[in-house]
Amino acid sequence: MTTHSKQRNQLATCATLTCAVLMLGLSSCALKNPSSSITHTAFLSSSGAPSSSKIDRLPFQHSWRHPSMKMDRYKNIVVRPVTTRYLNTSLWTNSQSPWIPTKNAFLRDSNKLAKYWDIALKRSFSSPLCSYYLKPYANQPETLILEIALTEITFARPTPSPGAPAAIGTLINPASTPPLVAFEARVKDAATGKIVATASDLRTDRLELRNFTRAERAKANQEICLEWSEQLMQTTNRELYAKVKRSWFSSF
């Protein structure tokens, strides 16, 4: 192959990649804006916290803190296992694929995601940058309890990109069903059981090309949860994180 032929092939590949990325970006514009339609489940609606409030410092669609509560008086935090009890399972068909053929398969993968997030949260809250000491039990004074519910999950259904070079792999087509995760969180005073803070968010995957395999079908959802783990930890440390930021390539 001549040098000119190689250059033409490289340019064609780059053009295809560019078009694919643009396609992803333009398709994402057609997605609904979750912040305009998010509805809380009983997990948060029963807390009595105002559902439309938002703290400017935080990147979540909803965030609230009890106005009379001084969070810096607490020393410890307990992170409860993430629950899927409030998960909207009626939308499971959005994830239907050869790897998720049934509702039970969807629930299996959703519970795996919850366990994955459990580990990520405990790792983040064990960081020395966290303002609280992570504790296994809530039997000490000045302790907070963080409870989190996964309320909506969509696992991506990828489609091959026609004409794309084989090296690119498989595209997640946001025009059909992009990966999505929604959570609700509440923070309680361990001594009184009073809810002192709440948060919720709904997020889709970053726009990118992926090699989609059976083993990695939940990777995009996991990355969303990983980012939330860090952000939730950062909310505890106002001195270091005056503004908790969302990654610039997150879709929401």
C-alpha cells in the first residue's frame, strides 16, 4: 500500500469516527431532560423534604438540607447497602436484549449494580478527604446514616454502526436506549432518626464509543455510580470542595 493510500484510509477512519461522535452528540439532544420530569418515589416523598429544592453547591438535580441542622457537628457516617426496593421495574423492557431477555434477568443485573455501588461508596467514604469517619454501626454519638435507593435503571442496547471500521467496535446508539441510572438518597441523624438531608439525580452515560460485550454490558451504569460515589463523599467536605462538580462529559 502506498503512503498516499494509507493517508486516505487514515483520513476516512478519522472522518467515520468524527461522524459517529457527532451522531451520538446530536442524538443525545433529542433525549428528554430528566430534571424536568424526575418524580420521587416513596423513599423520598415520605421524608417531607421539598422535592423541588436544589443546593447550588451540589451537582444533583435535587438536594436539600434541613435549615437548622449543622452538619459539621457530626463525626461519623454509616453507609447502608444500596437498595433496589424502590426500583421502577415496569421499564425493564427498555433494557431487553439477548443478555437481559426477562424481567428476572433485569432484576439480577440491577442487584449486581447495587452491590457494585455499595463497594464504591464505602471506598469513597473511607477516603481521608471525607469529613466523617466511616463506621460499620450507628451506635456511636454524632453519627449520620446515609441510605440510597436505585429508582431507575436502563442497561444499554447497542446497535452496530453501519459502515464503521471493525476496529471501532460497537456503538451504543442513544437514539434507541442509552444507559441510564437514577437514585434517591436520604441522610438521617442516627440518634433521633430525623432526616437531615436528601438528594436525587438521574443521569445517562457519557457520549462515547464502546466495545460492548456480555461482560461489560453494565460498565456505563457502573461509571455513573462511581462518579456519584465521589460526589456524595465530596459533599461532606466544604473546605476542599466549595463546588462539587459534575464531569463535563456527563449527559443529563
